[in-house]
Amino acid sequence: MGDRRRDVALFRYALVRPAADPALGGKERGLIVRALAECEHTGPGGERVRVSRPTLDRWIRALRSGGFDALMPQARTGVLRTPAEVLAVIGGRKCYLFCFIDDCSRTLVGYRWGRAEDTLRLEAALRHGMSARGIPETVYVDNGSAFSSRWLLRACAVLGIRLVHSRPGEPAGRGKIERVFRTVRGQFLVELEHRGAADLAEVNRLFAAWVEQVYHRREHSESGQAPLERFAEAEALRLPTPAELREAFLWTEWRQVGKTRRAPTGDSRARRSSSSRGRRARRAGRFCRD
């Protein structure tokens, strides 16, 4: 991961070093930056990339103030999670959006609309995010019951993720994701109300298209980069293997076997042999439903 960050810094340095020359005047520097922004460059991974003028200006300022090290992308330290909130009513029923945002780039790494504010929907969004964009070092969540469950804690423990809960009465730590909520209300939901959606599956499909084609590709006002562009430049996260995901999102629990030789687990009752009556039974299953 450190090599990747150095490669990115070298790419940035080679690109902006001529424009950062203190001997240049403002007009000369502007011409160089404009020319750099108008053409494609070979990125640190060999891909062809374009870099916006605000991003080039930001790199020049970083090089001047902090030298080469200031050009290294930030180490991705965690993911912020939004409080589940009612954002839409589909088919006469409330819908909740569960969404994880990358703190470094503002990329929405995992998201899912659901009918209930529970751990299953939360885990669906988290699992989707990690399978697509990697395992974070930290997951930052609210203090609600869905976010304080032992199942979520176990999933994070299996994958080596630090689980952090926000402090009650201190909303400042949720500012970035709250801004995403405002964007969702002001852009996606306005279009959804005009277009309409047949069911929750269609809402999730339309939202994924909006996130990947619109939100992720639009320049962010604070970072000066599109979220997906900034995510690609930052230190890469390791993708989990299918076996790791399966292990992380399995639940296990103990239940007392009753006189009918059944052990209740959630909405189901597992049947056991007659010799199991009165004993405790351990049941395992897939925790996260799609």
C-alpha cells in the first residue's frame, strides 16, 4: 500500500513540478496548468487519466507548502455511516436508506434502501460496500440498536475492522454523511418522485445508477475532485475473499430446545431430535440477506 501511495505522489510531482517553479509568473503558470488540464496523462497504474485545473492547483500548493510528502494521498482511515433515516415513501410504506461513505474521498462505498431500520439492512449495505471497494480500517456508526448488535461487532472482528460509535449529542462527526442525505433529497428523490418506482428493487436499481453515474463523477466542492477519481488515487483497500465475507456474515446463537423438540431462532423454529429436549442448541446461518 505504501508503494502505491509513493507512485501516486511521483505521478503528481512529475505533472506539476514545472508549474510549481517559483520563477514563473502567474500568467505563465496559468498557461501551463491549463495545458495540463486539457490533455490526458498516463496515471500511476498505467491508465489514461485527466486531471482538473482545481486539482492541479491544489497539488501545486501542496508541493510548495509540504514538499514531496504532501503529494502522497491520504491513508484511508475509515468509513462514516449515516443514521438510517426515512427519505421516501414507496407503495405507501416508509423506506430507509443505509449508506456508508468513504471519509477520504466522499465515495459512497455501500448503500441499500430497506423497509426497516434493522441490522439485516445495515449489513446488506456494509457487505455490498466491502465486496466492491475493500475492507476499511474503521467503521463509524450511530448508537441505535441496529448499529450496536453483537452480529455487527462479530463481522467487524472477523475482518479486522475497528468499530466506532458516535457520541450521543455530538452530531458534528456525522456532518459529511448528512450532507450526502441533503444531496439525495435534493437530486435523486426529486427525480424519483417525478418518475415513480414500482417497488423497492427498482428504487435500489435507480439509486445505484444515480450514485455511480452522477454523484461519483461530479466534482466535489470541498475536495475539488470527483469522489471516484479521489478514491482511485488514495491508498488501495484490500478486497475480501468470498470465504472471508461468508465467515464474517454468518450468525451463531444458542437456543433452548422446548418440549416440541424445536429451537426458535428469529422467525423460524429448527426441529431437533427427541434426545435434544431440554438442552441448548447452537444454530448458524447466513446473517446478511440480499
